[in-house]
Amino acid sequence: MFLQFGVPLVTVALSIFVKYVSRNDRHSGFRKEDLAVGLDMSVTALLIFITGSAHIANTLPATDPPEVIVQQLASVPWVLMGFLIGMWGISTLVRKLGWEDDDKLKVLWGIVVPGLFGLLTLLFAVNWIS
């Protein structure tokens, strides 16, 4: 249960906190743009996926490895390609549809959709390594 709910909640909360506290002091107060952490979460998920897959590959026995693990590792390049295409697509979507102004994001295309993508990729990566 912690992997399904705790890890994503803690990741989102920490991402928002870091984004908020690292802003220039001239911009006081919380802004909706502080919630735009979806692509950050997907990068975190990608790193978790890569390191988890490398760990699984390193712990694989040299002789007679389990077929399930071999099949899982065989799909790693395809999953990586999916991650990269998804992140590229979401970043393009935000660039084309996500901005109201130079420094203001639209709620749906700039915050919610990338946030859902980041959350889904994070859940996928956490489940992959467990």
C-alpha cells in the first residue's frame, strides 16, 4: 500500500515544496505554477525505472535465470522508448497548449495533464521494481 499511495504522495509533496521554496524571493506567495511537477515526476520515474531494471539485471543468476525475469528485462528497451516518447509528447503538449501567458500555465493542459502523466509513470516505475 505504501508503494501505491505513500511514494507518489511524498514525491508530489516534496516536488511542490522544492519548487515553491526555490523560487526567487521577489515572488511571494503560492502560485498555481508551483503545482506543475508532472514532468519532474516522470523524470524521477524514468530514473527509478532505469536503476531498478539495472539492479534486477545485476541480481539475475548467470545460469538458468527465471523466464519471467528474462521476459521482463527484454521489454526494458520498449518501456524506455515509451517513457521518452511520452515525455516528449507531454512537453510538446505543454509548450503548445499549456501556456496562458509568458509565465502563467493553463490549469488543464499545463498542470493537470502533465501531473497525471507524471503520476502514472511514477506508479508504473515503482510497481516495476517491486
